[in-house]
Amino acid sequence: MVGDAVNVAARGEAATRTTGDPILIWQWTRALLSEDAAGSLQMRGNAQLKGKSDSVAPFAPRALVGETAPTQHRWPQASPS
């Protein structure tokens, strides 16, 4: 059986195709970072992940975000689990 963390990680990998970012960091990981490290991330909108009742916030490292990249994205609606 696959755990919640693995499911969220897989959804995050899929979300990179929506944002165009090579890597996304979820709000839970960002909360564990130092203030400086957390400040180096740019919020990429809110995402509704399948299996999660609340939306989640993905972040991308600013060093990897293109200058013309939008900061908000249209996330596909998750189907109910």
C-alpha cells in the first residue's frame, strides 16, 4: 500500500507539467525551511489535489523561475477521491 506522502509527491511531480517548473516544493516542506531558504521560494498558486479536502500551496525556487513565468496558474480541478 502506498502512503499519503508518496501520493502527494506523485501529484507534485504531475503539477510541474501545469506550472512548467522543474521542481515544486509543497507548503509542508517550506514550513520546515529556514526563513532565508523559505524566502527564496515563489508561490505558484493554489492546487486542489485529488484525495485532499483543502487546497495546497506549491512553491518553486526563485532561481529556477523564469522572469516571464506567471505567478498564478489555472490548476485542473481534482476529481473526488
